[in-house]
Amino acid sequence: MPDENSVVVLKEILNWTRAASFNSVRSLLREALPDVKSRAAFQMLDGTKSMDQVRISCKMSPNGLGALTQKCVAMGLMEIREDKKRVRLFDLDDFGLNTPEDQNNGRANR
């Protein structure tokens, strides 16, 4: 078991890492998820829904969703768990990327 001082130091390191990585992670998310459909699929892949549920809800082909998840795994935005579920590592709401306004602005600012 880690002692209290170690936990405090690890939490501080985590906070600094989050702050330092915010813009680069946001940029990666925008690159990997350029449209409403891909962002909706990514957001749904939180470990609670199956690939079929996500695919049907987002009206994506199996190949399209598979390609999206492979890309996100390769970019470090998603992981594949032992049970073979694809799970996002980031919440788009935390980066302001889950709104139609941002999605339109993201395309205009490229």
C-alpha cells in the first residue's frame, strides 16, 4: 500500500500532466474525430455498450466503426480491454468537443 505522501505526490503529478497535455490531447481528438458521427461513436464507447449498439445508433458500417476504433487505439485515445471491448480514454465533454458549435468551429479553424 502506498503511503499518504506518495498518493499526494502522484495526484499532483497527475494534475500537472493533465494540464500540460490538454491542448495536445484536444488536437488529437479533433484530428481523429473530425465529424459529428465519429465523435458520437467515440463518446458512446465508454465500456458499457457493444460495438453493434454504437454502430446502429450512429448509423455506421461495421468497417467504418472498426477503422475508427483502430485509429483511436493507435493514437492512444482508446484502449482494448481484456474482454475485447474498445473503451475511450477521454471524455469529449472535458475538452469541449461534444457540441455542434465546436464541431463547426473546428472545421472552420483548420
